[in-house]
Amino acid sequence: MVNSEFFEKTRVYLLLLIILLVAYFPVSSFLFALKNDALTDNFPPKFFFSEALHAGQFPWWNPYINFGLPAYADIGFAFWNPITWCFGFIGYNFYTLSIELLLYIWLGTIFTYDLLKYFGHDKITCLCIAVMFGCSGFFVGSLQFINFITGAAFIPLCLKLYLKWQAGFNFKTSVQCALAFYFLIACGHPAMPIGMLYFILLINLLRELINYRSCTFRSIGLLLARNGLLMLLIAVIVWPILYSTFEIIPLITRRDMVNQAHFAGTGFTVPSYLSFILPFTTTSTGEFWGNSGLMRNGYFSLLGIGLLAYALWKSKTESQKIFLWVGLIFLGFSAGGPFKEFLYSRLPLFQFIRTNGEYRVFSILSFLIVASFPLNKLILQTDHAGFRGVIKKILFISLPLLVAAILFFFRSGWEMPATTGSLDFSSKIKWLLDNIPFALRVTISMAVIVFLGSLALFLYRRMPLPFLVLSLVIVDMAIQCWLNLPYSGIQAKSPGSMQALISKVPAGIPIPTLAPLSLNTRPEVNNIIGCWSYYSKQPGTPEYCDYPTVFSSTHHYFNSEYFLHPTDRPYVYLEKSGQPVKTLAFRNSAMAYGTDNTAPDLLVLLQNGHPNWAAYADGKKINIVPYQEAFMAVELPAGKHRVEFVFSPFKLRLVLEAWGILLLILAIAYRYSNKIRFSSLSLP
């Protein structure tokens, strides 16, 4: 029985993988590379991380991004995520970056399938909802925001295990739930864990409101106690993440609350609701949308939105009521404009959130859960005449709208520029999807609806309804992926073209040359893969690199009178005499230099100061002197010296040792969890 269930799940998971590979074919085929933030913000720390591991070095300190930062505390990098370590050992490049992204989306579909199975739905229902979620407008629209996707993939898992924990409160389910939250928190961006906290809070609050007649002070107290214990257990499991985050927050520019007025255009605005039916139209430009084009897509299939609308008018289960309200509230949380400015300036933790359109993922998942109940009923019922009638009504409405859209487009008089004639086929398709006018986008969107309706009628008598529904969902989501990915996630060039840009960079962590900082730049790649200093294996940069995690001292340096002074010097030099410095050894977190200065001098290292740095001259520890507000220097007497700079996070090592002991205790307790009871905290 166990083996049969295992093989059945394996077949389902492989089917989901095949569907995703088809839906995300522009990515999975490696015909097109990811773009924008995926390459300029997400890839650079992964590249360094992998290079350090392959060089046999533990990646404590990244010396290449804006004069260095601790990799383990980089809020924009999933350092503590085990999947990051797996790919780090395999080797990060522009191909494996695409594979990693697809892996997270696949995991999201697997966890969604398991979540719907937990609700007791049929396998086909679970498959449909999983495909809707994995190919939804959140994943397609946010494809270049990898850290959002790595977190969102684990939301269904956290929800399932949290519901399971509530239904069967014991030590085993507590540990399982806490581990799921570890992966969510280790995603590399704080937005998703904060959103999940509000998600869980709303579920509990709405459940209590719906069942207010049976609520007592004792039941509420027990609920709070249980959740408090779970939060404590989660805090233990994510202890190193919390420590490293609180260690770096006082040092970086993003330590303060966000001025929400500056980020009012980053939400999922009301005009973006058009994406629920016509997602391709929202890839057009214009002030009408009132937000970033990457925050507009909330699509989760025509069937999904239709079943959600159907559920609104029918009697609902308690779960449907809860998730319907949660989804609507998160639509509010994801809104932009004055509403965001007002709400996010007041709610705890939201004050630190810049963009909020990503929170539509909680609405999408909630709405899919609501829609799953009528979908499951449709799949299981024997009389399907009503389904055919609905399809006919959709076609009856869609066909006139399609004709009107075609007429409106032809009246616009739009033509392709002659310059596109020199483009190859794939580049021409990419250009078209990026640049066609709104009227043509509406026409294409309506044509897709008509095509899907016609396909449904054609196949209605030719295949069982469950497989027809699944087929329609797959075709629908694949088409929308292909239409929208060129705008939101991929560029015209291939991963191979991106890889060629860094093909001549030396492998590992080599000894840098002592060339002037002014040479460590290639402006032509800045908007493609980010600052050249990320990849050149040369510490220091002559230009400010717009990376999410930036030391406040670095920011001050780039806005100070010192900025232009050291760019004609290497990253390490003698400040007064300018005599040559010899590099004796170089590791990412330990550097040794030899000097032979004829007079007392100051050895300057253009790396950001941090409490974990220590300096040694001829084997003796010496004081580090702040230099130009951001960097480090040591005073040397005349003569020959060996100077070492060592980055050693001693306190973090202690935390890791204590954490390891606690995890061992938890593992032993988990092994004998049947003997651990929580009866005193069980809800009546």
C-alpha cells in the first residue's frame, strides 16, 4: 500500500514537471535567458557563493559587491537555504539559475497538489489547482524576482502543515510545521515570511469569528499558547537566520522604515484586476495601470476565475468562507497608491516593505482553494450537461467581443517598423510580444478565450470530462505563460550569450591584481548582468552598484568628497608613500599582504569595515582604523611587515554550535515523539 501510494505520487509529480517544462518552455529550453533583477541582483551573490565553494573556501565574506559584505547576512541572498547549497556545489551559471528557478516553481506545484489532497479532493482537481498555481500570474509576472518565487513556493507547504498541526497538535506535527517555515524564512527576502505571518493570523482570526458562538476564553487562550509554542520552535530552528539578520540590520541602508509615498506604485492596483480574465492586456504600457508592469498579473485560469465567481453565489464550507475573506483582504494588502501609503505606514512589519504587489500570491492561493470545491464537484458529478451550457454562453459573449476588438485594432492603423525585418524569428516574436499595442493585446486575449471555448466543445464528447478539464487548464496556462513571459521574465538573448560575458573570468577566488579601481568596470554590462565588479574577481568598484544590501557607510562614501580619490589606486595600498604592496595570500575572508615601507605609513584596505574583521601585523593583533568612513586601515612602523586581515564571525560560530546541539535534541525528541504529549494544550 505504501509503495503503491509512493509510485502514484511520483507519477503525479513527474506529470507536473512535464507540464511546467512545456508551460515555461521559453525558459526550460534555454532559448531565452532570464533578465533584469534575476541577473543584476539575484545571480551575483549566487555566483560568488558557488565560486568560493569550488575553491574550497567557506563563503563568509563576499569581497566583490560594493566593497564587500557578509554573505551569510545578505538579506537579498538565500544563504541559509539548503537548495542554495546544493546548487552552489553543482555550480551556479546562467543555465543552472534557470533550472533552480524552475525547480522552485515545480516544488510550489507539488506542495499545492498535496495541500488540495489534504482538503480531500480528487486527484484531477488537485492537479488542476496545482497547475493553476504554478503557472499563475504571480509566478509568470514575477519571474525575475527570484527571491519572491523561492518563498512563495513554500507557502502551500506551510499552510498544509499548519492546518495539519492545528488538527493534530503534537510534537511531531509541530516540528514538521516549523521546518516548513524554515524554508520559507530562508528564501532570501523578508516580504514572504511577513506576509505568511499575516496569512496565518487572518486564518485564525476569521475562524474564531465564524465560530464565535463556541468560543471561550479558555479556547482562545489555548490557541494563543499553542501558536506561541510553535513560534518559539520556529525561532529555534531559524536561529542563525535571525542572528545574522539582526547583526547586519544596524549596518545597512534598509534598516529604517520605508517612506511608503516613494513606493506607492508597486502594488497590484484595481486596473490590474483585468489580468484575472485578460492577463496579456496588462503587459501594455501606460499610466492607466498605476503600477509596475511586473505587479499586474493575477491570472489563475479562466476556469479558476469562473469557479470562484460560481462559488460566490453558492453555499460555502467554512474553509471556503475563511479563504475567500483572506483572499479579499490580501487583495487590499497588495493594493498600491494612497491605500498602501496609509496601511503600510501603520501595520507592524509592513513599514519595512517596499513593494507589495507580490502579496497577490496569497490572494491567488486563497481563491484557488475556494474554487477547488466546486471544481471537485464538477469532476466527480456524472451529469455534465451544465458544463457544456456554460461553455456555449462564454462563446456567445466572447465572439462579438473578439470581432469588436479586431475592428478596433484595424482602425488603429498600427504597422510593424521596417527595422524588425532584420531580426531572426525568435527575436521578432519577442519584439512583437513586447511592443504590440493594447488593441492587439485585447484581440489576442479574446481569441484565446474563443479558442479555449471551441476546443472544449470539440473535445466534450471525445474524452471524459475530468481529463477534458485538466487538458483545458494546461492549454490555457501554457498559452498565457508563452504570451506573458517575454514581457515579465525573459530577454531576447540566451543563457549561453549571458555566460559568454563572464567566460574569461578566472575560476574560484584568485589572487587579485593591484590595478587601479577605475579599470574594474564594464558599463556595457551594467544593465544586463549588473556591475562588472560582481564577476571580475577584483575587489572594489569605481561606481555605485545598485545592489539591495548596501552598507550605510558605503552609501555615504559614494555620496562624499572621498568618492573620486581612491579610484586611481588599487583596492589595497600604502596611503602616504604609495610604495608597492605585495599580495601574499587571498581568500574571501582572509587576506595577507607584504610591505616594505621606509617610513611609518597607513596600509589601506578598501573593504567595508565590520565588527568581525581583525588585523594582524607580523603575527600580533593590531587595531583597525576607519578610513574614509567606510573602509579599513592599519598603522605600520617603518620596515618589512606581513599584514593579515581576517574576517571571523566568532559569535555566529557559537550560535551555530548551540544551534546544532538544539537540532540534535529536537531530532532525538522527534524520534521518540510518540511519548511526548500536549494534552493540556489540546483544544476542546
